[in-house]
Amino acid sequence: MRLTLIGPAFPWRGGIPLLTTELAHRLAADGHHVRVRTWTRQGPARLLPAQRHPLTAPEARPFPTVDEPLSWRNPLDWVRTGRRAGAESDLVVLVFYTTVQAPALTVIARLARRRARVVVICANAVPHEPRPGDRVLLARLVRGADAAVTHTDAERAALCRLTDRPVAVAPLPPHLPDTDRPELRPDRPALHRLLFFGKVRPYKGVDVLLEALREVPGVTLSIVGEFYEDVARTRATVRALGLADRVELHPDYLPADRIPALFARFDALVLPYRTATASQLVALAHWNGLPVVATRVGNFPETVRDGVDGLLCTPGDAGDLARALRALHEPGRLERLRTGVRPAATEGVWQRYTETLFRLAARPPHEAAR
């Protein structure tokens, strides 16, 4: 089958570009003819700070991309991409994660659909920080395609309220950067150090984590990642809570080759999210030998086995998060959790993912158009 994937890929950084790239490799390995078209401009830098700092070297095996401009703000690019993708493909897969790109992807979908099937992967069917028009723009995009895929049941339910197109759920498959897995002994001494890793945004609950940390003496925290909010506000919160000597802020993107050494310095990764869709941070932590403390949102309840390789708690509840953090360092608990940590299953999840795409693409046209 001839396929075109349209979404972020190298030189863009983060989990979604890794998903696009890994999907392309797996489809090509299955014998399909795959083209990848990525953005030359993803969106305004004030909304997508990563736009300012593309990668200079890939963090995983790259997949060749079509060398043509595709800007979020140039309708001529959208028209050209949609027409060519439809002419060159049997199936066009659009990777959606921000409504900034929804108008462009809608035009591409409608033009490509004249000659090819179109499926949208909705990586964020429920916006993390909603803005006016989000629901309308997403609805128009999915209605311009034949079908859509989400990564959680909650996202599917939300999307089904916006469209009558078929929507299927496929769990988010692991798509990690290429790094060696460190050999860390489960019985190594506890460091009493916790890590928050990734983009710092309001929905991720760093403020809740700081409140909880105040109730857990003797434990330190490092917050490592790009800030999508005012870092000065977080520093002020740290000082106001009396945590200046227990919290370190590293407000920069960390290259993938430095992740194993970073994770080896901590007892656990903490994901105190208020809300979530699907994240691969649990898979990243487990690959690097760390248990995870996470809230019961998004795909965390499916990827963290409570009491086996991590601990789960209530979102937005600093008291319950503090309880979990205290439990982490109860006698013998950390070693048991480390022993339970295993790398995420890969092949079966990826097979289900690609099968879902092809099942949607094979639906009769009248069924997809209902």
C-alpha cells in the first residue's frame, strides 16, 4: 500500500515526532511504500516554544522526509500537500496534536480524500489547555477525514461528541529515543531524590507536587524540562513553601543522550498531572529502571501497575500525592517497586496500532461518511 504520513518529525523534538518516525519505520518494514511530510514551520513560537530550537541531530533513527515547505500559516502549502498526498497515496495519515495546525490539516484532509482514504491520529483529542475554537477546529478536521484514532477511551468519547466519523482506540505504543538501558540494581540504596521530567505546563500539576513535597520531609526534588509557563512564578512558589533548599529547577530541554544518566540519580519519576491524554513518560522511566508515582488520569492507570512498578494517587490532591511519596520510602517498598519495573511491551502494541489504522482505512466509503 502507498502511504503518506503528515506530522512532526525530525528536526522537531518531543514525543510526537518520535511517534511519527517510529510509525513510518514500522509501516515500511511491513512492506508498504511510505512517504513522510513534516512541517517546516509548526506554529507560533509563543505557543510552541520548541519551534525556536529544532534538533541538530536526531534522537532516534530518522525516516526520510519529503523536501517541500509545509507551514502552519501558508494555505498554498496546504493545498499543494493535500493534492500531492492524495495523488501519491492509497492512505493518508495525519498526526494531530495542536489546534494551531487544525486549519492546515483540514484543508489537506479534504483535498487528499478526493483520491485516497484519510485517517487522523488524534494525539490530543482533549486539549490540555483549552482555548476558544478548539472544539470547532477539531470537529472540522475529523469530519474532513474518513476516520480517527485516539489513544484512550476518554478521548474517543470526547471526539465522538464532535463527529459522526468512526473513531477507534489504540493504546499509545512505545516510541522512545535511542538510548541504552542502564543496568540498575533493585537493591541499590535509596537516594531520597525525586524527579519531575518533561514540559512544565499548568495541567501537569507541578504546583500540586510542591505542595505535597512540603509534607514529605527528607526528600528532594528536581524539575527538569522546558517551562511553558513563567519559571519565575515557580521559583516564587518554591520559596513561599520553604522548599528552596530541597527543590532544583533546570528549565531547559534535555537531549535524549543525557536521559539515562539523569534518571540514574533519582528514586522515582513523579507525574502529578491534573489531566492527561496519553503519555510515554512511564515507558521512558521504566526503560531507565525507575518506578513511577502518577495520578489516575490519561493512560497512567494502564501503564503503571499500582504497587508493582509504581504508585497511583488522586489527581489535584496534594494530600494523597504526599501519601504516595511517603509510601515510596517505607521499608522495602522502593526495592520491591524497582524489582517490578520492566520495559514496556512493544511488538504487540505496535501491531494493534497499525492494524487499527488499516481497519479504519478499509471501511466502505459510505460507512466512513455517515
